[in-house]
Amino acid sequence: MKSFSEIIQSDKPVLVDFFATWCGPCKMMTPILHEVKTAVGDKVTILKIDVDKNTEVASQFQVQSVPTLIIFKHGQVKWRQSGVVPAKELQQVLNNV
């Protein structure tokens, strides 16, 4: 299994959803991410990171609130936003990364 830092070094965009199981808005992101995955297919890797189980990664990227979405490419943060993001908006951002 690849480590988080190996995964985000990818040539293709990696969308990471930092979430918590107790977070209401985080639950709203699940169907949105499924919709995005269906639309973009294998052009994008989508990861969900539980901030309570992965505190190191969450603090490394200074995730203060959940959900926080970050898009990485070649290990660099290309886009970041906290809160629920509509599928269409995510697709637009991913197409421009």
C-alpha cells in the first residue's frame, strides 16, 4: 500500500476529502464525491482521510475544520476549500488543475 505522501506525488490530480465521522456536512460530501468520480473517472484519484484517525496528516496540512477538500498534483497543493463543495464546482476545479 502506498503512503499518503506517495499518493499525492501523482501526475494526475488527487482530491483529498479531510472528514470526521461525527461531522454532518462531511456526510453530505460522500454522494457529491461519488458524482465527481463518475464524471471524471480515472483522471482523478479521490481519497477520504478521517482527521480523527490521521491527526498527523491533518495537522501537516493545517486542517482546522471539516470537511476540507484539497487537490494535490505532483505533491503540491493546487486548490483548497473548507465546507461542502457542489459536484459541478469540484469538476470545474479538477478540469483546470
